[in-house]
Amino acid sequence: MFEARHTMDAPTTRSADSGTSGGGGGWFAPRNQPATTPDSEQETTEANRPTDTRPLDRTRAGGPTPPEPDASQTDERAPVQRPSPPQPPPHVPDEPLTADPPASASPDAVLIRGTMAEVAPVADKVTSYFYALLFVRHPSLRSLFPAAMDTQRDRLLKALLTAAEHIDNTEVLVAYLQNLGRGHRKYGTRPEHYPAVGECLIGALSRYAGGIWNAETEAAWVRAYTRISQVMIDAAAADELRAPAWWHAEIVAHDIRTRDVAVVTVRPDQPYPFLAGQYASVETPWWPRIWRHYSFASAPRSDGLLSFHVKAVPAGWVSNALVHRARPGDIIRLGPPAGSMTVDHTTDSGLLCLGGGTGIAPIKALVEDVAEHGERRPVEVFYGARTDHDLYDIDTMLRLQQSHPWLSVRAVIDQQARLQLPDAIRAYGPWNEYDAYLSGPPGMIRSGVDALRDIGIPTERIRHDSVEELVTVGH
Ligand SMILES: Cc1cc2nc3c(=O)[nH]c(=O)nc-3n(C[C@H](O)[C@H](O)[C@H](O)COP(=O)(O)OP(=O)(O)OC[C@H]3O[C@@H](n4cnc5c(N)ncnc54)[C@H](O)[C@@H]3O)c2cc1C
Ligand code: HEM
């Protein structure tokens, strides 16, 4: 078995320079303290939000108002006293990692891309070997991962490789990695775990890129990994000062809307700050350590409840559990909020919103957010579904339309009109004064983004929430 030339438990570089100060292959000694303090300028005040202008019937959507959370429920997840309410997270651009890496590349980036090209045809083998190395060399880490390492197991490695490939694009890389580092707290990831992962990454890459692997290439990967992990470690440490690693949330309402869609409303055990348009990772008690993303179906509510629209997909583990098994009283876990499909309140441009299936949930949240800010911005919603029956939330959307003259809602049903969302937006417009928001199945987002670009909407005005694509585009 190949042994990486450097071992992660023999650091030769101080973390202060993150291993980037030249000299080749020093592993980092992770710092436990954040390099920066939490950025208070990015925090907005939850208390400033108006709470009495909600256009929706909260009773129906939210179920009964539960008692206030018991502060004694706080556990070791949140070791730090947090006297003030948690603040909404900073706006993190998810999308830019999908951009092509810059044409002019640093020597390290050239070496990294060379490795990537070499291992691309055998990516599956690299992933399997990486996990095999990790669990054989560091058996205690196995319990952090799900029992069944399913099709999603390649996400960690893909993210690592994509981040390394974009190592020159510091600004977008850092924002992405900070988000990832914060999100890793819910897995129980600690700073001391990072060297183990790095060592096994190098072990797997060097084996499968053997033809081109040399000391120089290894040093470039060590530097890249050291930088990547230090950003994640620092972001997690900063987050520890202001938020728990995860939240417990009790299901307080479970409303079956169609054969396969349920609206699940939960009460978090501690205040859960988020922005309309974002999503949370959710873990159910039936599939421990398996986390899936679900978008918030409302803007933040004065009663602190959160709701999700969940569609049970064929053979889907978490979605079927949430739709067919979950009942009021069940406790789920939530990771921190994430996602950049949020309303930019610094402009008054219109919002062109495309929601397919349960993708209408965050769009509804965006509409509520605009309504709460009391603005008169045009909001045009295209709500796509395969059949009439699948437009499970059309009544709510039409009620919102009645209350808000600036809102227009159009249903686009595939089967009737043989029309899909992208065709529909081409038929209306012009959209040059609009920012676009897309939410729904990845295929719809891809075709929607193509259609919007075709009609001249610049990429920076298009927001969507399909995080899977972040780490897969280009590979
Ligand atoms: C940012 C983001 C926000 C999301 N928000 C929501 C939301 O608000 N509501 C919601 O219901 N879902 C949402 N999803 C999708 C959700 O995260 C899960 O992927 C989905 O519920 C399937 O998870 P699962 O564990 O049930 O299925 P898995 O066990 O992951 O998958 C089982 C099988 O089903 C297939 N499969 C997965 N998804 C689909 C699908 N849509 N149609 C057909 N087959 C599929 C898989 O390929 C696999 O073969 C969101 C995803 C992202 C990335
Ligand atoms: C630079 C280093 C790392 C990168 C880029 C990275 C990236 C990722 C990504 C993208 C995911 C997919 C889910 C998500 O977005 O949260 C993931 C999942 C995960 N990561 Fe990491 N990770 C890194 C280091 C680590 C370390 C050190 C550990 C601890 C051993 C770890 C443990 C996990 C676990 C347990 C999961 C969930 C696995 C699953 O759902 O199947 N990661 N990682």
C-alpha cells in the first residue's frame, strides 16, 4: 500500500501561514481559535423584522403555537453563553465555484489540475480508496459517517478536488469553504480530524495519479489542502462562539398535501436565525447521520416555527421518512442555514421566480420577505408542475397574489400545455429589470438558467439553490 511521503501528525509548518509560505510540503498544525472574530457587520437584527404584516394564514400553515423553548435544553453543542439572539448568517455566494477556473494559473494550480486530469477517469476508485484508507488508518472516524456510504459518498472528495482546483480564486473559495466548515460542526468534525483526511487524500491521489506524481505535485496538494482546511477550521471555530453545531426540532404539525408531498412544521429547541430563500440540512431519527437539504417554506416567523415542503422521491430515504413516517412529537436535527438565494434589499429590481414542484416553498418565503419589507417591487412567480394535482400549494400562492398587487402568479403545467418553465418565461417579459430566482429539481434549474442567459439576464443576477451542482460542474 502506498504511504504518503508526509504524515499529517508530524507538522512542520506553523498554522499561522497556513502552509502557504513556500518551502514545499509542510503539514499544518490546526489552530483551535478562529483567526478572525465573527463579522458583526454582516449580521442583521432579527428583532427589527416586522412581525405583524404576514399575509398568510399562519394557523393553517403552522399548527398550534407551542410553548417557549426551555433554556435548560441547551447542551454541550453550544458550550458558549450567547446572551444576544443568534444572528442571520452572512450572505454566502454558493454559485461561483461553478465558474471555470481562471485561465492564468499559479504553478500549484497547474500541478493540481494535472493531477485532476489524471484521476478523472478513475474517480470512483479514488473515492473508494480514499475512504478505505481513512477508515483503516483512523477507525475512530468511521462513526462520524453514515452506516451506509451511499451514492453521495463522493461529495467530500469532489468538494476537496473542486476547491483545490479553484485554489487561485481566493474570494469565492473562502466564502464557500467557510460555509462548509460551519456545516461540518454537525458531523462532529474536529480540527484534529483534518490531517487524517488530508493524509488519505494524498494517499489516494498519489496511487491513482502515479504516472505524474512527484514531490513537487505532492507539495502543491499539501499547500492547497492546508489552506482549504484552515479556512474550514477557522470558520467552524468562529461559529462555535455564536451558534450551536445543530438544533433539535420537534415536529408540531404534519400536513399531507398530496400522495407524496407533506408540509412538515417544526419547533427548534433554540432560536434558529435564517433568511428567506435559504435551506437547512435535516437528519431524521430513522436514518442517523444521513443529512438532506430542505428549503424553508416561510420567511422567519414571529413564533419561531419552521416549515418544509417535502416530496417523497422513489426509494428516497430521508424524504420518505419525513412524508410517510414522521408524526407530531418526533424530533429531528437541523444543521445551520445555508444558501444564497436570498432577496437583495439594497435594490428595487423586480424578482422573477421559477419554482418547480416543492421548489415553490422557498419562492413563497421570498414573496413573504418582500411583503414584510413593505416594498413595491414587482414579483413574478412561475409555478411549474407536471399535473394540476402536483400544484399542491397553488391556493396559498393565489391568496398571496390577491393580497399583494405587486405579485403575479402563473401556473405552468407540463402535461396540459406541453410547456415547461423556461418556455413560459420566454413567452413573457421583458426581464432586463429583474433578478431571477430558481428553485426545483436540478434539471429544471439547469434549463431555467440556460433560458435566462439566452434572453440576456447576466449570470450575477441569477440565483438558485442546487448545491449538488456546486461540486460537480466541471467534473
Ligand atoms: C438546496 C436544496 C434544497 C432542497 N429543498 C428541498 C425541499 O424543499 N423539498 C424537497 O422535497 N426536497 C428538497 N431538496 C432535495 C432533498 O435534499 C433530497 O435530495 C430529496 O428529498 C431526496 O432525498 P432522499 O434521502 O429521500 O433520497 P436519496 O436516498 O438521496 O435518493 C434515493 C434515490 O432517489 C433518487 N432521487 C433523488 N432525488 C430524486 C427526485 N427529486 N426525483 C426522483 N428521484 C430522485 C436518487 O437518485 C436515488 O436513486 C433540496 C435539495 C437541495 C440541494
Ligand atoms: C478540507 C476538508 C474537507 C472538505 C472540503 C469536506 C467536504 C465535504 C462535503 C462537500 C461534504 C458533503 C456534505 C456537506 O456539504 O456538508 C462532506 C461531508 C462530510 N464530511 Fe467533510 N470535508 C472535509 C473534511 C472533513 C473532515 C476532516 C471530516 C472528519 C472526519 C469530514 C467529515 C465529513 C462527514 C462525516 C460528512 C458527511 C458524509 C455523508 O453525508 O455521507 N470532512 N464533506
